[in-house]
Amino acid sequence: MSELLAVTKLHELAKISRLGNKHTLADRLDEASELLIEATALIRDFPVIIFDRPGQRAIVTPTQTSEYAARIGEWTRRRESFLEKGSKR
């Protein structure tokens, strides 16, 4: 909820900036809100393994391992793409 509030406020600031003919600032505010949305999605989508019996011996099968490896690989690609967007400035 709080990240949605921050995105809303950034969009409002962008609108105000455009009304004041500060289009470059407005564009940067819009970019910041898009990055905030993407960062929030990355944080929420981090792959985890949930064990049926936490604290007890668990057997992780090759299928579970490969599925997790695929999910963490995809998440890492998304993270790298996100980090590249931020370093272009």
C-alpha cells in the first residue's frame, strides 16, 4: 500500500511539473515511479522454497532443485535488467 502511495505522489508531482513547464523533471519523476513499481515487483517475486516440515529433515528432489534454479535464474535476469536501467543515467 505504501509503495502505491509513493507512486501516486510521484505521478502527481509529475503532473504539477508539467503544468509548470518543467517537462524534463516530470519525465524523471515518471521514470522514478516506473522503477519503483518494478523494484517492488522484484522484491515480492523473489523465489523461495517452502518446506512441508520446517525444522525437520527435508529431502529436496532433483525436480524441486531444477524448478527453483529456473525460477532464481529468471529472477536474476529480471534483476540485471532492472539494474541496467538504473545505471544508464
